[in-house]
Amino acid sequence: MLKIIVPILVLASLIAVVVSLDDERPRADVVLVHGTDLFTLDPQRMSYLHDLRASRAIYEPLATILPDGSVGPAAAESWDVSADASRYVFHLRPGLRFSNGDPVTAEDFKYAWRRAILPDTAATYSSLFLGIAGARDFFNWRSDLLALRAAPDRRDEFIDAGSFPPEEADAILAEDGEASFQRTLDRFDEMVGLDAVDPRTLEVELEGPIPYFLDLVAFGTFSPVHRPTLEAATTIDAVTGRIEEDRGWTKPGRLIGNGPFELARWRFQRDCRFEKNPFYWNAESIPAESIEAVVIQDPNTAILAFEAGEVDWIPDVRAEYRADMIAERLAYEDRFEAILAETGDADLDRTLGSLPPPDAGERRNIHTVDAFGTDFFHVNCRERLTNGTPNPLVDPRVRRALALCIDKDALVERVTRLNETTSGAFVPEGSIPGYQPPEGLPFDPDRGRAELEAAGWRRDDAGVRRNADGDPFPTLDILFSTGSPRYKDLSLALRDMWRRELQIPAEISGRPGNEYRAQLEMGNFMVARGGWYGDYGDPTTFLDLNHSEDGNNHRGYASPRYDELLATAAATLDPDARFRILEEAERILVEEDLPILPLCTYVTVYMYEPDRLRGLTRHPRLDQHPARWSVRR
């Protein structure tokens, strides 16, 4: 035993040294683990989850996602929406300040949103801004301007395409970079429906109603930036007119935000520290004075750091033995089943913390929380496969047969062993207030075999399924990426279920990530691993993937009825009526047509002591806001 304990104690001591090395600051009030370093603290360039989580500490958009998944006010104290839901007027709180004391104004939001729309910025989420009136046309105009300046010999090509009249093209080529950028700013004001009416009023015109626009406004990339800081870090290329920025503006000592915390330290691949912003409008309500994220790449080391008391929260437990840890949590829950059955999600941590401590073989500091994502498999709906042979999966009865023969309980209990919430729907249950996903198809092998036979695939005397022409059912190839054991394990389980329940030949085919993605995008598969996390709090963040013209519709699914329902919902202003239309669209998707085979809601596995860490939400959006976190010492 001593041989085991000593290395653990040494490792824990090393972790403590690394956390505190070269810095005399006291331990932060809340310490969490990042599996990798931050990529950027530029709000308009963010896309990774841990970057966006950090953005909530140092920036504040106009709105915020509340613990129950609804939208509430943040930097804006209120807003007005026109009757046709195409015009929003945001009213900023009085006295808003950046972390250096400068006032926060509507112009700062306009400046930041313009950065996101400009193709120069290469913002991952620029598409979220393109519903603003004129934004898409401006984006295309600016892209063409940059392309013209980079290749003047293409002048006639751009003129013939209607990008510029001849006199404008000539003017663009004759002016220097600064003048070209000023032209861009003027054109933005002319084209885009975004106006800082006064220091506290931002007016937004949309191309048409976007029912979830407030949810977008709460996203981190819609945060303001400190204009003097950005302007000092920005130059204009004299030849191309393209914006070039010194990315160092996001480093400690230079970064200025408007959120509840300010960046105090950021050491590459080691840690970052945030300390309370004294100029934040609601600073008195922030329970923590400081927050620190330490980079621990090895998942086992992260757990050791937690057990040693060096960190308070692991937001993504990835150790190979996490299924065993979850089993210990379930054992603890079994002991207090009656008490916990009467506890809602909002009070679960408080209740857990009040119960007697775990016995041997139990734990209560591991938590599986439903995420805003669904694990599923794609089904190729095209008439023919890429090799030219007929595709039996073009018939929705065959696709329904596959779905009816998936034992999802067995998958989450014995394959993933994470006990995820099984699902027959695409939109995660309970993730969007007011929206009720359909049930989907149950596990019913008898019905599945009936569907397959109704599609003409009957067993002959030798037990081989053949169609009316005598052709045997082709081997069902299940494509997966080899980056995670989960994908292979699920593919093997589905293969065995379909072989056993439907008596059809099936095999699995693993490909490296890039090759798997290429095969998927080419439609070179029959069934393939899938999965999707929602970007915003509306059913369309999932349902749009199956529109016949969507770029993520790798399945070749095309249903005029489904597309029409999505179009009708987009034109419906009444929120309840719109949700009912989308519910019907999803019912068609997961109970009739089955271009996807939903398995379960993804889970995120947290590690924290429920009687110590406060302020986390269990809502599937998992919008964990640092302004709510605290630790009881």
C-alpha cells in the first residue's frame, strides 16, 4: 500500500508546485481543470468550449443564458422587438464600464459585431451574424474587394459578375489600403442593419424573423471589445487593404473586457487566472474573488489533482475508468434512492451534499450531466450507392427496421457504460423550454422484421433475405472513425443487433478521422457514425441538418414535406405554434423517415464535491457562468 500512496503524494505535491510556480498569488477561490490550453481570448474568433467558457468571465454580451436555459438580460437591461420580430432595439444598462474604467457603449457592440462579419477576421461563427439585414451582402462585397485588390488582373471578371461597376472597381484599385478600408466602413453603414443610435441604444434590423435571435445575442462571439485596444493592435495592409491584427492584445496587461472578471495571468500550457473586475456593474453579487484554470492534459493526473484538493472541478472527466467511477456513483444513489427520487435537478447537489458520506465502493463526486447533443448514426438515403449498386436503405421501411432493432438500453448500460439518457429523438429532451421532442421508435424487433418484409426483403429456405428479384440483401457496411473506442464499440454492437434481429449481413469499417469525414461527405457509406451538439437554443440547430439543401445533410435525405414544415415554421411568429410545427417535422424525421438513427443524449462527466462547489447548472445547455461559481471551504 505504501508503494502506491507515496507516488500519489509526490505527484500531488508536484501538481501543487506547478500550479503555484513563479507566482505569489494565493490559491484562487475556484480552481478548475482545462485539458488543453486556451486557443484564444478574442471573442469574435472563439469556437472551442473552454474558450467560450472563459469568455463568460471576461466579457458580457447583451443577453445571457440563465440556469434554466432561458434568455435573460446582461449588458442590456431590456430590449424592444417589433411586431414582425425583424427589428430589435437593445437598451444598455446605465454606467457600464470596461475593466479599465472606460464606458461601454452601443458603439463597442457595433464595432465587435462588424469584426465578426468582416471576412478579414475569419470568425468561425460569422454565419450567426448573417441574419442581420445586409450582412451577407456586405460580407460578399468585402470578400470581392479583397480579392480584386489581391488580383487586379481580374478586374473585368468582377465587373462582368456584377460585383462592382467599372468606376468603383477602378477607384478600389487606385486607392491605398487605408482609403479602401474607409470605403469598407462607409459601405458597412450603408448596407448593414446595425446602428448605435446613442451610447446606450443599439438597433438591429434582421433580414427576416429569427425566433432565436436573443439566444444568439447571448453567445460569446456577440460580446463587445474595447475599441482603443483593438485599434492600437490593428494595421491595414497597404497593398491588399486587409485588416491585420496583433493577436497579443488578448494577453494579460493588454486585454480589457466588460465581464465580471479580468485576466490576471495566462501562462502558456500552464494556467490562466481571472480576478474580479471592480468596474463590473454587478460586482457585489459575484461570490468568487478569483478563478483559475490549470492545464492538466493527462486525465488520470487531473483526477489525482482533484483527490489531492488542488482543483475543485474537472469539467470533462476522460479517464478510461470513468465508467467504473459512475458505477460507484450509482451505488451511492441506490443507497439513498427514496430521498433522491424526490429531489429535482436544481436541488440535487445540495441534497447530495447533505447525505452521509460514501462508503467503500461508492462516490458522490462524479456527475453525468445531459449535454446539448445527440449521438446517432447516419443512414444513406440515396437511390444508389457510390459504386452504382441499388441502395436498399432508400426505402424508409428498411431504415425503420434498423431503428426498431436497436436496443438502446443495452448500448448505454453495457457498451458505453455511461448510462446516458436513451433517445429516439434528435433534439435532446428538456433542452429547449416549451419544445417537446417526439418519442421516436421503440426497441421492437418483431415490428422491425415486419417492416423489412413489407419492404420486400423476405427470408428464403436457406434463411437468406432476398428481394422479389432474388437478389440477396447486400452486406450492410457500418462506417466509423477510429479516433475513439466508443465509435468502434457502438458500431460492433449495432452490427450484432442487426445480424441477430434482422438476419441481414453487416460488417464494420473503421477509417482515420480525415478519411472517415471525406467518405461521409462523398456519401460513400451505408450507415455511418454521427453525432451533433446544438449551437443555439432552438430546435432548428438540430432539425436544419436534415433540410434537403443543408451542407451537413450527408445522408442525401430529401423530403418536400419536411422542408415545407421547416419553411412554415420559419414564417410563423407565434412561438407555441412554431414549436408545434417543428415537433411535427421532427416526428416525421424520427418515426417515419429515419435518415438518422438516434441513440442517446450525450453526457458530460463532471467531477466536483456537491457539498462544496456551488453555481453549476444541470440544464442540458450546460452554460456554466463563472459569475455564479463559489466554493465552500
